[in-house]
Amino acid sequence: MDSKDFCYFSAGELSRLIRKREISPVEVVKAHLVRVEALEPALNSFITLLPEQATQEARVAEHEIQSGQYRGPLHGIPVGLKDLFYVKGVPNTSGSKIFDHFIPDYDSTLALKLREAGAILLGKLNLHQFAYGPTGENPDYGNMHNPWNLERIAGGSSGGSASATASDQCTFAMGTDTGGSIRIPSALCGLVGLKPTYGRLSRYGMTVLSWSQDHAGPMTRTVEDCALVMNAVAAYDPRDPSSANKSIPDFTQSLAENIKGLRVGVPREFFEDPIDSEVESYVHSAIERLGKLGATIHEISWPMYHESKAISSTVQMAEATAYHSQLMKQHSAELDPKVRLRLEAGFFISAVDYLQAQRARRLFYQKSYDLFKKVDLLAGPTVPITACNIGMGEVHVGNTLLGVIPALTQYTRPYNLNGFPAITVPCGFSKNGLPVGFQVAGKPFDEAMVLRAAFAYEQATEWHQRRPPIPK
Amino acid sequence: MEKGIRLDKETFLSMTKLLKLDEEDSHLEELFTYVEKLFPNFKVAEGMDLKEIEPMLTLIFPKE
């Protein structure tokens, strides 16, 4: 086995080899660091690299495994964290030079959980400034590039997490999702990305964007890896007031079950929105595939779906502006001009607008919840287009010209507003070789069902096995 | 969307003064264009029947 190959294994595959001591975490980390060095000039996925720390942690992992102290499937696996998860002693920029020298003195819960599981932190990953944008463009640390086409966006805001994982620079990454920031870059880069239920994963020690819609979650190359990461990080955390004290299943267990008899709802409203014809065709094929695997497909109507996007963006803008208001007074000239514009626009939302939007959100939650009396899952597109060129303010979606932000977030925002779990899996490639994402969502705290359907689909197709056209 | 709701330039300018935002012309013009476009979205809940929503629950996210 060539050591280069270690970069292309999933966490599941690597862990089986590491556990049997066929390969060592030191070799795995070394291979990844070599790859990072080779690809970073083109992809710009990382803000901070930690080669010495990672190598040291890999030596410790190797010693523990050799002495029989195997911690579990993430032991010795290289991970990247979006640069808004605090790690004690490591700079945390949140994608802004304003915080270039900010070094947290404590760990975010997710960083701590991953360390306890034995994962090896390779570095902190690039992001849209303050996670406030879906393209992965960043004037301070440079734009993130899509491994499938370097002129295209990686998506955002977790663009570095997506480009690093898709290009095999790390085995998996953690991202955050307030309007789609895990699922959008995952879909555009051909990955699996899970936004769990609001309250399922701790946000303690994570930079805030919109506290009532921020979610953390895994970005991986396979559904199995998503389940493995969820097993390591899902836990009630009293330090995060949004954390839900719910029982935690073994997320890998449901993968073994088939999907016969599951009721899959397809909201007709999805296809009333503008959508690229190639993307639409692949998504319909994916839905049909679920049917062939034994699910029953039901066309349904999702009340308030169309309004949900404006409700979500209003809540997000008001909360983001409130959270960053002090920063804006002191550093407005240093902000990404587009982020600054969004933050300033939030000042024009009145207290009444915000509270009414939150009340409308509650109604949307109830209407979404009611859908699950008739179906077990919802399925549809993740993003209505494939990755567009870097620097575009507007994009054609079918025959409609839309702003790039509303276009990219149109199918993801509703699940930030209701907080329901949603996953994206690759379901095809456009004629010009760009990945297409398929989104499956479930009822609150039923990530196991979402993973089960996504796994069944993934195993019945070969999309996840394609690799980007970058040098091996 | 409440399409009839608009933000006029005069109201916008008086608000920018109150908010002490950068009054440099080109930036304000860009901000006005941006906010004017989004303004109907901010009013999305106006006209919705929200009577059945218990007000005290507005800011408490369900954990079920």
C-alpha cells in the first residue's frame, strides 16, 4: 500500500486498518501533511496549519493503540475544524483579520470531544468571514476553491472544510450551518454534510452568527463517516443553553437497516422555485431511486415553505447585527465590504419585525412537524445550481436571474428555521463535471432515520466514489 | 412577502444618522439599494395570522 493512499480512505476504512495496526496514525498524518503542502497553494482551505502538534498527537495515538488503549473509530484520524471552533492555544480568526491574534484559552466542546475520541487536528479551516455568506469567498484569507474546478466557489460558509475534505487533505471536517453553510459547500464539492437537529450538538466555544439558527455538524466523504463522527460528538452539554438533553442513539446502527416502507415526502413547492434543469433531473432520479429501494414516494405540500426563507434571513440578519454591533462600531472599515453591508442592513430590522419573524417561525415549526404525521422523511434538492464562478453577485437559475445568496440558500434555509435534521449526499454530476447534492430531512432528533436513508441511497449509487480532478 | 412595503430614501437617511453609520455617499447609496431590496422580507410576518402562537414561547426553541 502506497502511503499516499491513506489520504483517500474514509474514516471508516482508515479506522479498520489502524485498529488492526496495519497502518499507524503517524504514517496517516504524515501522508496528509504532504498532501496539504502540495494542494494548499491552489485550494486555500486552511487558515492555520498545525503540523508539529498533529505529528505529536499522532505519536501519542500510535503509542496508545500499540499499548491496547484504542479509543474508537476516530482514533488517529486526521480532522480539520472550521476556524470558528475554539481550540485552546490555537488562533481562532472566524475568517477575519480583526481576530488574527485571538487565541482562546479554552476548547469548544466539539474540539474537546474529537480530541477525546482520538482524532488528530491538522489545522483550522478557511471560511466566509464570520460564517456570514454561502460562497466561501474571503478577502482577508483568500477565496476557497472548489477541487472539482478551481475557478468555481467551494461554497460557504464552511468552504475550507468542504474543499479540504473533498480534496483528501483531511479525512473529515467540522462545519457550521446557519442558512445552509454545511450542506451548501458539501453539495457543491461532492460531499456528505449533516446539519443535525438544533440542540443535538453543542455550540459551546463556537463563534456566533445567528444564535437561534446556528448548528454544528460533520462534513465527510461517506455517510458511514457522518454516523461515526456523530457518535463521537453528540452529547448533552449544560454549557450550551440550546443543548437538548435527549437520548443519543448509536448512529451507525441504523445504517444496517433497509428503507422498505419508509414514507418519503416530496414537497411540490421545491419545484416551484427556480432550479437548473440538470440538477432537477438528478434530484428526481435520486427520489426514484429511494422508491426502487422500497420507500413510498408522496407528493406533498409544505405550508409556509416559500415564506420560510424570508423569515429565516430576517432572524439571521437581526441576530448577526446584534451580536456584532460592538465590532461594527470599532472595526467597520476592516470588514469584508459585503459582510459589512449585510451587518449594516440588519439595523433596519425593527424589534417588532424580529419578534414577529420569530412568532412566524414557531408557526412554521408546527406546520413542518405536522408533515411528519404523514411521512417519515422529506427529500429534494440541496442547492438549485452547481458551483458558480468565484466573484459572481448574481447567477442564472434556470431562466431566472437571482442574487447568489438567495439562490444558494433557497432549499437549505427552511431547515435552519425549523431546526430539523437534514443531510446532503452527492446524486450526480453536471455535464461540466460539477457535483449535485440531494437533501434528505427528518423529524427532530431523528438523525438516525436521515442517515439510514442517505446510506441506503449512497450504497445503491456510485457518486460518492468519484474523486476531483486534482493530482493524486 | 409584503410587496407593498417600501423604504423611502428620506426615512433611510434619517435612520442612518440615528444609527451613526458611515455617511460617505457611495457606501450609503449601495446600502440603500441593498436594504430597499430586502425591506419587504423584513416585514414578511406582517399580515400572517399568528394568534395561535403563545407569545411567551416566541424565543424558546422547541426541544422535542
